[in-house]
Amino acid sequence: DVVMTQSPLSLPVTLGQPASISCRSSQSLVHIDGNTYLNWFQQRPGQSPRRLIYTVSNRDSGVPDRFSASGSGTDFTLKISRVEAEDVGVYYCMQGTHWPRTFGQGTKVEVK
Amino acid sequence: EVQLVESGGGLVQPGGSLRLSCAASGFTFSSYWMNWVRQAPGKGLVWVSHINTDGSSTNYADSVKGRFTISRDNAKNTLYLQMNSLGPDDTAVYYCTRDGSGEFDSWGQGTLVTVSS
């Protein structure tokens, strides 16, 4: 199975400041069709997960543009340009290139 | 608006069975792959199972293979997960998810399954 490793696992942030989460996969996520199926999810406290980003860098509808993502191959990053209070929660990367689909451990974003 | 509403969770004894349902609305259910994802209390997300549009192809995590069966009724716009031989490690919130523009683009609210004597 592809292992997804996120860092850090805990991220204390100051409101209004940037934040960055890294995700690394144990093998390349480039699919034979040429796409890279790496997604990012947000789970606010007490809520279901919500997808933010698909295929590395595409924001889902309604996702604020302070969220951006990039990467290729095995190294990926989610960035929040200016953290707001509503961004508190756990963020997961997830790969859909290989079966089984696997998630990272999650990164807990909290306000300092 | 896409809606996924899970039901069927509850308390079950070890070795028991349970069938989860996910009622879909707001989209053409028969056109989308569907999945179950679970989350044990205080833990991360784990993909459990996947089914294609007509139910002819399914995939399972190793941890549930041979015990869980995913199915769908496109006439009823409903996804199912039959869970047998349940153990304490199966205790989790089970989410129904859709593969739309990529994987897991929509999620339900989840249903809690507790396996305990």
C-alpha cells in the first residue's frame, strides 16, 4: 500500500499568518493516464470531512482562494496564505492513484 | 444540492452483523462511483470499499475483505454496506462518499457503528 506521510502532525498557527502542510507518498502518484490523484481534505471539529483540493492543485467549489496546493511525484504541499479562525481542524492528504486509496495521518491546525 | 444520508449504525455485539445504507439525492446516482470511508474514534480516515456505477466492480480494504460487502440499488438511489463478523476494530463513524470530479468530492454526515459486548 502507498503510505502517505504528513508533517507536521500538529500546527499551532497565529491568525492572519500563513501555514503550510507537507505530504509525502511512498511511491509516485503519477497515474498511467498522466494525472496525479492527490487530494486534500479539511475536517472541522465535529463535522464530516470536506474536500478542498483535487488532482494536486484544483480548488473545489466554494473553497476560499487563501487555500492553495502544489507538488508532483511524491512531494505535495497545502498552503493557507492567512489563517482564519474557521480554518481550525484536521487536514488530510489522500492519494487515489493506487489501490487501496490511502490517507495521511492528518495534521491538526489550531490557533496559538 | 448533493445529499448523502447514512443510516443503519448502532451498537452490535462482537461477531454480529449490520447493514448500513446511504440515501443519495441531488445528482444522478447511477452515474457515479461510490465509496465507504470510516473513522475510528479520535483517529484518522480510512477508505473501506468502492463500487462502480452498475455494481459490477468492487474493491475492499484488506481489513474488511471477506467480511464486508458493498452494493447499490440505482433504482432506489441507495448505497449499502453489509458488515459481518464485526469486531471491536470496526468501531467507527462510517461515511458514504461520492467519486465526482475526482475521489470523495461529497460526504455524508456519517453513521456510528459501535462493536461492544
